[in-house]
Amino acid sequence: MGRVVLSVFTTVDGVIENPHEWTFQFVSLDAMKTGLDQIRAADALLLGRVTYDGFAAAWPGMTDEAGYADRMNSLPKYVVTTTLDKGEWNNTTVIRDNPAERIAQLKKEIEGDILIFGSAALVRWLLREQLIDELRLVTYPVVAGKGARLFDESVDTTVLRLTGSQAFSSGVVALNYEPTAESLIDAAAARHAATENAEG
């Protein structure tokens, strides 16, 4: 059974736009190794059209000694879009109709991770459809102040469970979360629970 996993670079204030402007200062060997392990564990990529277009223009011409680019280029790619008929990047399948059903089927067909990079609009929709299994928020020690954010007012309140964390030597922190079906409790109930825990 495959898992839909988001991996995204974000600032402390939640900006994901133009990561090239605030990530390069914080490159580190330990973070690069984690990124390589992540792409090796993936069996497919799932992307929104805007992210797909950017990747399709850049990755086919890239190479590196570690094999990251080769893995990116060789993986099956699924792009959710209503505006493309076919993808130019190799191993691309366009998902136009019934995307929720198609992605649910992909999770049954694929054994490893179905990895999402960026693709904010797709991620918001996947959360609403309860199709995303893990969010890996790679958080950079930067306050951008402006720029597009991963989550906006279209996203319902969602309680996340922390499943893992890793601090890199550069000060970047990777936080791994799973969505839950839990609801937030009100302030009075929270105070009561805190009091009981303190007394118990």
C-alpha cells in the first residue's frame, strides 16, 4: 500500500514561494543525505501542474554524482491537471478525470511513497479529500514576510500528529506530521485537562 507524502521547503512563517531565494545559505551534507534517502524511498511523484511545468523544464537536463537527478527523471510521474493533455517529461501520466478515485487507486497499486513536492493547491485539495498520509515540512530559519504560503483560508482546521523530527547542522529542521481526524477542544476543556494532568 503506497502512501501520499508531501515534502516541502518552508520558512518559519509558512512561505513556500521562491525557495531559491532563502534555501542556498543553509545547504548541508546531512540535509542532502536525507533528501537522497527520501527520493530513493519514493516509487512515484505526484504533482500539480505549476510545479510539474517547472520541474519538467529543469530536471531533464540535470545530472549529479549521487544519482538524485537520475532518480527524479526515471520515476513515474502523475500530474493532476485539467489543462494538459500530455506531459513532456518522461514517464508522465496526466490525471484529468476523477482524480480522487485515481489517486486512491494509485495508493493500492504502488508500494512505496508517492512523493509530492510543492504543489500547494493540490496539497490543500488532498487534505480536504483525506488522501494525504504525511506532511514533511522542511523548515528554514527565515522569516520571509511575504510570498505564497502552503495553507490558506480554504483549508479546514486540521489537527496533525508529530511523527518525527530532525535538526540539521545548518539550523534547518524537518518536521514530519500525519493528519488526524481529531478536533480541537475549546479553551475551557483544555484548561481542565491541563489541571487534571498537573494534579494527577
